[in-house]
Amino acid sequence: MAGGDDRARAGKPPPPPPSGDEEGFVVADKALHLLGFEFTTISEREVAGRLPVTDTCCQPFGVLNGGVSALVAESAASIGAYMASGGRRVAGVQLSVNHLRPARLGDLVHARATPVQLGRSIQVWEVQIWRVDPSTGECKDDLVSTARVTMLAASPTRPEEMTGHEASIKKHAKL
């Protein structure tokens, strides 16, 4: 198989945009933003972004903390579920994360959440986190973690309940 066929069959995401101070990144999740996560895609079919693995994200042995991977997974799935439900309030009801390979201090990782099932009240999302090759900007064959997130979409969010983050998500989402 050719490299492009391998990527498609392995479910690898396209390469993330280059690092830097590009305009248009969304502060859609305050906790992720504080860790340095930048969203690159927000829609009802995909939520993606990148995270530089810094000392703040690492456990004492210099590798990405599994809790950070879980935070990335649930946050990305929550934003996707929010978009897919038409702005209804969503809550995670199940999170299962498999940590497969370490991402080390100094690495860049790319996360991509996609829906598995979009029901009226229950949604299931898959989230994969890949290491990015710094020389090419493409995702390596190193799948760092994979997660399955089950979300409950409840009542619609009323305008007075929207935070600045929700308004930012709606403003920047590609629907």
C-alpha cells in the first residue's frame, strides 16, 4: 500500500497546520487553552487540535500525563457533541482511554474527535491522539492514545447561560 492509503486505512488525521501565531484559533475550552492546546477544526463531524507537550502537561518522568490525554478527549468530544446536537447542553457519561505510547516532553501531539453514533440524546465519540513528526508536520505512526466518550445531550442551552467559550465555538465553527 502507498503511504496515503495507509493513512486513510489507519484512520490517521490529515496533518495539523504548522505551529505559530496563526489567527483564527478558538479558545473553546479554558483548561485546554491553559495547557497550550489549540483547536484547528470545530464542527459537528470533527473536532481537532494540537498540543505541545510541555513540562506543565507531563508527569514526573517527562511524558504526557494520562489525565491530560483524558481531558483532551472529553473536551474535544464535548465540543463536537455540543455542535452535533444543535447547541444542546451536553455532559460526559462515560470515558474510556487506552494509553498506547508515550508522548515525551517537547513532542507535539494532534488530537482528532469524530462521532461514532449521533443519537438524539446519546452520542458516542472516538478521540485519537497522535504524535506529530516535527520535520514533516504530519502525524507519525505513533498513536499515543485512543478514547471512547459517551455524551448525553440534554436540554437546549438558553442564551443567558452561554459563556464566552460557547459563543466563541458557535462563531468559529464550520457548519
